[in-house]
Amino acid sequence: MTAHSAQPGPPDLAALQRRLAAFAAARDWQPYHTPKNLVAALSVEASELVEIFQWLTPEESARVMADSQTAHRVRDEIADVLAYLLQLCEVLGVDPLAALAAKIDRNEERFPAPDGP
């Protein structure tokens, strides 16, 4: 168990971004963490997540987390996608939560919910 995993409750997004930045800095990876490289890595990891679901039926895909080995792979690929997305946000100076909130606001205006039944 690492010191980080002993923390009570779920970590916050900013703390995870700091851990990712510290991990990369400790290995001198910053020169490689350009926006272009991070977007490419993000795409690769998203494709690896797609690969798990590629030939499943809709019903099988809904049950993917029931198999422990597949569930582990799904969690790992989701973590990889999120890690590269957070690193990209860090490099570009984008607040991912603010960006998401703004996008939801725009979508609510573009696609209003229908009035009642």
C-alpha cells in the first residue's frame, strides 16, 4: 500500500493531477508530454478501451463488469484515458471540470428538454 492509497475518501481531481505531474517529473518525461503526444496517447488508450467492447452485443457490454478479469481491464483502460486527459489539461492550462460544466451549459441551451409528457 502506498502513502497515497492510505488517504481516506476518494482523491480529488487536482490531487490526481499533481500526482501525475510529480510522476512524470521524477522520470524527466515532461519533454515528451507535449499536447500532440498526449492527444496521441489519449487516442491510443481510448482505442484500447473500445477494443474490449468491440464485438460484444449490447447485452454483453452491459454486463462487462460482471467478469472480474474484464472489469479489471476496463478499469485500467479508463484510468489510462483519464490520466492522459488530465495531463493534457495540465499542459494546456484547462480546468477539466470548468470545461465540462461550460459544455453542459451549452448543450442544455442547444438541446432543451421537451416540456412535460
